Amino acid sequence: MSDVSRGTWAVWGVAALIVVMAAVGAGLATVELEVPAPTVFAFRGFDAVTGLCYAAIALLILHHQPSNGVGILFLGIGFVTVFFWMTSQ
């Protein structure tokens, strides 16, 4: 396997992990209604939606230019956003 295909698989793997974490977090948010609604302008799951949007933009960027640093940065921001949202549930 070449380095480009390994990088592509890694990007898609992280993106799939973000989607799974958002789905698990959404499931926890619907079961655990004891979590208070945000007091600022947002809704439950806003962080998950934001993280998924960052991941989608990262995949678009990295699909066209696999070594683009901005795409990798967006993928990292999406992962961290969804991770912190999921662990705060």
C-alpha cells in the first residue's frame, strides 16, 4: 500500500469514528434527558452537528488535496468537538 492510500484510509477512519461518536452521543442525549439544555444560543447536540460539519468539510478538502494541512486541521477540530460533547453527556 502506498503512503497516499494509507493516509486516505486514516482520514476516512477518523471521519467514521467522528460519525460513530456523534451517534452514540446523540443516543445518550436522548436517553439522558437530565442533562440541562444549554443556556447560551444553542440546542442539545449543537456541538455534535458542528463537529460533523467540520468533518464533512475536511473530507471534501482532503479528497481533492490529500496532504492539505487545513483539511487535517478541520478533521482534528471535528474530532475534538464531538469527543468533548460526547464525554460531557
